[in-house]
Amino acid sequence: MKRVGVLALQGGWAAHLRALSDVGCEPVEVRRADQVDALDGLVLPGGESTTHLLLVERFGLRPALDAFVASDRPVLCTCAGLILAAKAVHHPDQPSFGWLDVDVARNAWGRQVHSFEAHADGDDLPLLFIRAPRLERVGPDVEVTARFEGEPVMVRQGNLVGASFHPELTPDRRVHRALFG
Amino acid sequence: MEKSTFEAKVGLAEMLKGGVIMDVMNVEQAKIAEAAGACAVMALERVPAIIRRDGGVARASDPAMIKAIQAEVSIPVMAKCRIGHFMEARILEALEVDFIDESEVLTPADEAFHIEKHGFKVPFVCGCTDLGEALRRIGEGAAMLRTKGEAGTGNIIEGVRHLRTVHGHIRKLTRLPKEELMTEAKNLGAPYELVVQVAEAGKLPVPNFAAGGIATPADAALCMALGAESVFVGSGIFLSSDPERRARAIVEAVTYWEDPKKLAEISTGLGEAMAGTEMGKLTEDQKLAKRGW
């Protein structure tokens, strides 16, 4: 059974644990750097990216996360996780880890009253957007795997998948299954 | 595209889990809270301890201060309205606050009814002291709950009581045979369907955070250990001697509440906590947790 860690510093990690169980993985809550290397896969969940950045740096998790991404094992980054993984972050500008060759704008659909549910273009994949970021630029080696109204909402670059929506909060398990199943 | 569904509302509450929502009284405090790692701020003109001291009617904040804070921070901005005051809520919705707290900390506007919250695009959080109150608020459309504690006291005893009461009752429900649930719903004063749902799931259908009286990282960790999924800190940060360090420490304590060694490190050298109030010193009508029906 694959052991897949979910970074559990703040935010929507609990729903990812359930989704990982659903696709036959053993989910692990990750709060310490020494837990990371033993994992077969990793999820950076949603939440507040400013809070995640602070806790990752304060508790020395960054080198372990960088090493894990470099090891080519599967990594899923949703919403705030996508913001952390991006090359550049705007609205407002903030630091990020630069793993994924995309630029994102935070809260780019508007405040919470504009949060919405929809389906991916040409697919029945449910998309739940919560104060979601938008992908402003997608690099040449990054494949767009889902769009909404023509714009990219899920991307893949090698072992890394980034989604601006929340696959863990809807019943469809295709995103988790494709990466970790 | 379907906007502001109940799933989207509860989804934001899910994203606030394991974080700290901090009361802030101006832009400067909001920036301090964000830099310290708050997952959201609650914009209000006076924190509960100051409302207690000043007395008088406590109302929703001036839109100008809410807008100023929205302009300066990127994290969710919440605001409070009075219990039952659906027009204050409509104004807060028009300002596009990210969450409305229908709060006992402000002076109630209605002595019998809460706001019908399904009819709003913005999600609501409400206070509760027991399971019946929690399920009535969910029935009205709340997307998140918080145990009330006793706001503005810096004393965690009421918060502990409310967490134990809610979670004790959930545990009890899971052990009841199905034929007893209707009478249990009657006794709780709660919608039957929600009682059945909690009995089956063993947990509330929306996230439940703790509030009221949290003054130290240890208080926050205690609430997490008692089943809270996150904490609201009102007076405890900006009425302490070093708000910046205390704010950061409480954020860290909510993440590492299961690790006493880290908590010891986190709790070191924070300066003076806010002055607290012994519950025996409050008269019955000074207890804010009694507000709500």
C-alpha cells in the first residue's frame, strides 16, 4: 500500500486524507521534516498560503519538501498548495517554492461570495473553487489537464500536478486515483 | 456555474481548519495578524474585553474600517453582526466580507430569532454552548460553528465546558438506538434529520472551532485536544504585552498541539498575557454565552 503524506500545518488536509483512503492509499499527516522522505507521494492542501509559508520556513520543512519533489515521486498541490508550488505569485506578490513552471494570481475570482461550483470543459469532473487562484501563465513544459471556460485549472509537469480547485471536497476521485492509485 | 453553494461555504470553513482567526481593531493589527500566520481576521471596532469594560450597545463595525482592512490583507476578512440583525448581515454581505459571525459578543437585536442564513451568499459562523444550539444554527444555514466560551475574559473554563458538552453529546448520540433519536431531537431542540446525521457520522456536519477566553498557546492547544478544529482569538492577542509574538505562538500551537516539547518552546518568553476575569466575578447578565436561542 502506498503511503501518501498530506502537509498538515493548516487548512484542508483532513479531506485529502479521506480521499487518499478512498483510492487505497495509507494517508499520513505530515508536520515534521523527518517524516517526508519515507513517503511514496505527497499532497500540499488548500488553506491560507501565507500561513503555510510561515510554518514551512519556521519549522524547517522546506529542504525536505524540495528534495521530495526532486526525487520524482508524485506530488499533488491544490489551491494554496498550487500557490506554494508556483514559479511566481501575484495579487499580492509573495514568495513561493518555484517547483512548477506557472505563475498564479491569488484570490483571482474574487472574495468568498464569488466562490463557485462548476464542471471542467468537455468533462463531468466537478470543480469547486474557493477564493481560488488563477493560472496566469503556463510554461512550455507544463501540460494543461483540465480547463474551465477555456482557462487552465489543472496542470501537470512530470511528477507534479497542480489544481486551482478542490478535488478532495467533491466525491469524484479521478484526480487522486490518477496520481496515487 | 453555481455560486455560493452550501458546499462552497463549508469549503471555506474546511480551509480555515488548523488555523487561527484573530480579532483586529484596525489595519495595523490586521497586518500584524497576517504576518503572524493568521488564517483569517475578524474586523471589529472593539475586542470583547473592551466591549465589557465600556458597556452600552455593541453593533456591527463601520464599513470604512472593514473596507480598509480588506484592502490591506490577502487572507479572509470576517465581521460580526448582532444576533437576528439580518440588515447588518445584508450590509456585511454587500461589503463582500468572507464570513459573517452572528455573534453574542454584540448586543442581540432579536430576543427570539436568529438570522435565516441559507438566504445569504456569504457563509455564517455562529456560537454554540451545546449540541442542540449547534444543530439549530446549522438548520438555519450556518456553515461553521464555534463554541462560545466566555468572550473577553481571558478565562478558558467556559470554552472547555462548551467543547466537552458538545462533544460529549455527540458521543452519546452515536450510542443511541435509532428509535430513541426522535425523542432525543425533541429534548435537544434540534432538527431530527441533523440529529440522525450526527448519530451516524459521529461528528458535526460543519467544522467546529473554539472561541472565548483563549489567551495562551496552551489554551489553544487544550481546545484542539478537546476536539476543536481551529480557534478564534479575540482579546487575547492585542490586549497582551507583545501581540506579534503571542499571535505567532498561538498559530504554531494550533499546528503542533500534540507535541508538548514544541509547545514548551513556543510558549517561552511571550510577555504578559491579557488580564483575566474569574467567572464568579461576572453577574448572570454579564455572561455573553447566554445570548442566543
